[in-house]
Amino acid sequence: MSRSTTFKSPARQPLVHHSQAQLKPDHVQGPVSFFNPTRARFDLPSLQAPPINAPSSSYAGGTPPPVGDAQLEWRSRDNRKGRHVLIVPSTHKKTDSPQLTTTWSGIAQGIWRMFTVMAWWDVSWWIAVLFTWGSAIFVVCGFFYWLPLAAPNTEFPNESSIAGGVTAFLGATLFTIGGVLLIVEASNENQTGCFGWALEHAFSHTNESDSEAISPNKDAPRLRPAECSHHHGQGVHRSDVLHLQHPSAGRNWEWWPTWHELKTHYFHEIGWWASSIMAVGAVIFYVSGIMALPGIYNKISTPVLDGTYWLAYLVGGILFVISSVFYVLETQSAWYIPAPKLIGWWIGVLNLIGSVGWTLSASFGYCSASWCVYQSNLSLLWASWAFLFGSGLLWYEALDKYPVERA
């Protein structure tokens, strides 16, 4: 039996404390045999209400009626993002409760959340916001570099050297921060909502038991480690209560896993590898962002630029490609079967397109011909658009914690 079709450790098996959830062994899957499973299906035979803390807007009002033959779909990506998927029967109507989140009205509510919810305690939200704003800045940067070549009459003084260089640095900075947070997210699956408390704790230098000392305002809502309890461990919760997440195995928040955890678990997690490779790529890519600053790029010789700026740009792009491939594979039931019905799959595909574009942009940088310069800047522009669309979906995904899908 391959590693991808079974959970090696009971502590790592999803929903171990959910008394109603019954694992379907034949639905434990993974795209690569030597990695851990990336999806599993659980039956809920005695469910009388959704086992998740679904938003109140998902219900017509009052106590939700029996769902019948409902299932929980566990996916490693969703688990990392703090998402909990409820699968309802194919006969489930759009007007039934809980309401499907894949309808036009459900999608509209998700988009509205992006403009109205600031989930500062959620590391997945921060990652999405950082990558979205970083991608948007790179789109502007691409125009600063490409427009003077495509439409010279629109050029203003120092457009490429100053405006392009500064925006490249700002975009790379946000990408680097988001990339590092990807490792933090991947190392704390099930408990992304504890990020806010952990961050406060790290900067306040207080003990866990001294949570009241974090803020002088005792009337403000506080995040405490005791409140970071995963809803799977306690069953159904009221929809009007905020529930943060914590792994059922009782593991505390960690900024970096232990060596034992790396050897026994994370080295076999395709999502962890995708996030780690993306983080390394972002840090290397940041070198090109720094060197793009005015006063640095235009004062360095071509050989030095080739060995530093363009090399960091190229290596970062290649690592982004590898990471994006891993992210795409993680969402698929098999390595050769696409999963276009999953938002995570589209995020991976769009990031892959953007990564290929940035790699091409860096490759053209080693050619001094005018057409190479044009294609390099154009590739930066369209690749940044792909990253922007993918990051926008990432933002939507980070706030869509309780999706309801039809089987």
C-alpha cells in the first residue's frame, strides 16, 4: 500500500475526534505515491445539522434541517487554509439548507467578504493579501518597463529606471514576506486562525498564561491559546461564535516544525514542499528586486548584472514554476487528472502561468537585442496579470472557510 492512500499516524488522521465522521478508506487519495494523502472522504450517517460553523447567511433561518447523506471532504490544501468542505447529495437544491456556496449568490457573498472582512488573525488571509498587492504592484511595474517600448510617446522621464525600479522592489518585498509566511502556514495546518495570537505573543514577550497583559484595553476582544480549539474536536457550533483553529492532536502553534516532525511528516507533504520551494524562490527573487532600485541597477556592469540580477530573477522564476506544479498536483486525485472544479487548482494553474512568464522574462534578459528587451518586459507584464488573478482567487479562498458543494 502506497503512502498516499493511508494515514501513517493516527495523530495525523483528520477528524479523529469527530464522533460522527466515518472515514471511507477507499476515498483516501494522493497524486504521488511517496507523499502523504491529499484528500479523504468522511461519511456523516447521523448528521442532523451541518458539522461545521457555517456562516449564518448560509441558512434560511433557525436550526438547519437534516442534510441526509452528507459527507465531509478533507483536502490537505483546504486543511492548510483552515477550510472545511461539506459535500451534500446531488439532489440538494439551491434553495435547501445549507445553501451551496458555488452558486452565483454564494460567489457574490464571497467577493463581498473580500471587501468587508479583515481577518488579521488568519495567516492564510495575510498571504493572500500580500501576494495580491504584490502582484498588482508588479502589473504597474510591467507597464513602466513595457510601455516606453510599445508606445514611446507615453514615456515620462526616468519611467523605467526610477518608477520601474521602485515598484519592482516594493512588489518583491511583499512577495518575500508572503513567501516566508507560506512556510509558517504549512507548518501549522489546522490552526491558521491562531496566527494573530502567536504574533501578538511573539512581540509582547509575555507568557501564555499572561494573556491579559498583551493589551491594556481589557474590553477589547482577545485571542488566547485556550480559545484556539479546532471545531472538529467538538462537533457542531453556533454560527454566531468565532472559533479559531487548533489541531486535534493538541500541537501548539510553532513558527517552524521540529526535526522529528520534518522527518516523519512534513518531508512527505507535497503542500509543505510547494510552500517551502516558493519561499526559497521568493527570497532569491528578492535579490533582483533590491538590485532593480535606482542607483544600483544603472551603475552595475553587464557581467555583474548577468550574474546577480538576472540570475536571481531566473532562479526565482524556476523555483516558482516547480512550486506551482506541486500546488496543482496537490489538488488532483491523480497526477494526470486535472481538477478544474477546485479553486485551489485554478490558483496553482494561474501561478504556474505567471511563473513561466517570469522565467521567460529573466531568460530574455540575457539577450541584448531589442526584441529580447521587448519580450522580457512584455513577459513580466502578462505574467504579473496571471499572478494577480491567481492571488485574487487566493484571497477569496482564504475567506471561504466553510464551502458547501454538491456531490
